[in-house]
Amino acid sequence: MAKNNVGVVGIGQTKFTSKRRDVNIPEMIYEAVEMALDDAQLAPDDIDAILIGNMDHFEGINFSEMWCGIDSAPGYLKPVVKIATGGTTGSSLGIAGYYNVASGIYDKVLVVGWEKLNEGGATTGIITAFDPVWERPSLAGALGPLALMANMYMNKYNVSPETAAMVTVKNRSNAANNPFAHLQMPNITLESVMNSQMISYPLRLNDCCPQSEGACAVIYANEQEAKKIRDNPAWVHSVATVHYYTYGCDDVMFDLPTATIASKKAYKKAGIKDPIKDLDVAEVYEPTSWAELSWTEALGFAEPGKGGEILREGITQMGGELPVNPSGGVLSTNPIGATALVRIAEAAIQVMGIGGKRQVPDAERALAMGFGGSLWTELVILGNEPPR
């Protein structure tokens, strides 16, 4: 059991884009760290420990914590730990940051996720992750399994590509209100999504997330410190991590059982009985438009095959009962090692009430989701009051 209540007290994000050739990796990370420290009105010496991570095997850069954690974050003579769990790196960082403070080991922890893929190769890293005999020919790269997932879902529930395209229109439109988002397309239409290039059936270009570069930093503090730092921390109410590795070709990928199991655990800890009514906002990991349809169902927001219905009814739209991805989501911003930490940061922004044009009014509880390629899910639920 966690010993202490924990609050998010500082958040920093760079402006995400396809390439950050104007800075090197430590300089890029420092941008987010400086913003988080300024947001919390803390000095580097106030931080007790650093957790840092990225998709290091994509860049082909080893021991990044040895130079990024010291040069870019205030890690000199402090504990610096690297965490790298693939697509879930960001949420693993966020959950580890929570436990390091909740356990009483540290009072204040800085968590940093980052990605700079133009200095490496994402596709090569994913291709070589699959079994070379049984999986690599059909699941090479990210698009293969995501297209397979979309086909399974589409055919099982008779869902049209136009329904999936509605997710892109929603999220890219939301991103236009987020100054940090990579793809900001306020004038996107259903027609423009459906007319975009076919990548891997049924995935079109606008059904897919981008490859983004940038960094995100989050500062956690125990309850006593958090209340000193700011009057509106985002309090961690529950976390959950569920792994379910199998051969990709053997798994019914679209229903994401790890999300169902993790959500049940997280909801029970947070006292949530009906997520549509008890949550105010959700930052759901959706590498494709089809994934949001299916994985909102796995999270209990809708019955299987009905994710499109709650979207058409306006429930998951801005102004709806449970807005999903007001930040624009992964479909708009995907700095892989930081992607899921951005979900936590954006959920925290909502319960802090500092979201500006992307703010959901009166948001009291928010869900953030991380997803990893070996089909695991991580969840964090945040609230505007400490859990009791």
C-alpha cells in the first residue's frame, strides 16, 4: 500500500514537431525541465531524484541517463534512473515517479520523457522486435499489427471507415486548441480524412499518428510538500499496470484485454463505478483512429462495437459527458518515449484547471492511458482533491 498521497505540482512540455534540428537532445530536454520547475516555482536543488526515459533502442543511443539526466535535468549528485519500456515508457515513468514519492523514499521527484527520432530509426527498432520466423513478415513495423487490429474490429462489429475518420476529425480539431500539439488541423473534414493516402488497409494517412520529437517533464511531491508548492495539485488517485504478452499473430488484438483488466483495477482503487459518469475527461492512447473506437470500449466507456455510437452522440466530444483527448491525443502528438507521459501531464492539466482553450469545464477527475507494443496497458487516475 502506498504510504503518502502524491500530487503533480509542475508540468513542462516542448512544442512537439516532426524534427527538432535546432537543438541537441540535452537542450531539448532542458526546455521541458525548465518549464516544469518554473511551473512549480522550484529550484533544481529542490528536486530529490530524477527518472528519465525514451525509446533508447530506436535512437541507437545507450546510457542516455548518464548524460541527459546530468546535463539536462538537475541530476548532479542525485539519484538518476532510466526507465525504458517501449511504447509505455512515458506511463511507466509516471507510475514509477508516483511510487517513489508515495513510498516515502523521496519528497519530490522529477520525471522526464523524451524522443528525438531523426537521430535514429523507429521502424528498424520495431521490425527487429518481432519473432523473425513467425511474426516479422506480417507484423513488421507498427502499421502491420495496427492495420490487422482495425480489420478485425471493422469486420466483427461492421464499423465503417467513416466512423473511424470521425475520431481523427475530433482529435485533430481539439489539437488546434493545444499550443504544444504537433499536428494542428482546425479545418480538417471527414472528406479530407477519407481522401488521404491509403497506408495499410484500412489505415489511411490521417488515421495514423505522427512521429514527433520533443520532451515532457512532470514533478511529483508528497501531500505536505505539494500543498506548500501550489493550491491546485493534480492528486494521484490510482494507478494500474497490466501485461499480456503473446505472439501478435495469436492475439485478438482489437479488444485490448489489458485495458479492460487495468481499468477494473484502477476504477476499484479510485472508487469509480461508472466511468462515463464518474470521470470528467480521458486522455486515451490512440495510435490510430480505430484504436480509440476499440479501446474506449475496453476501458468501459461503451459496449463492444459501440465506440462510434458514443462519439456520434457527442459523449466523447468537447462539451460532451466524457471528452476524450481534448489535447488532440496521440493522433496529433507522438514523441514515443514521452507520449504516455504527455497523457498524464494533459490529464493533470485538466484537473488543475489550467488547460486554456482545451480545458474541460469543472474537470475533477481524469484518466490517462499508456499502451505498449507487447499489448500492455498502464492507467493513472488523477483528481483535484487528495484521495481519502
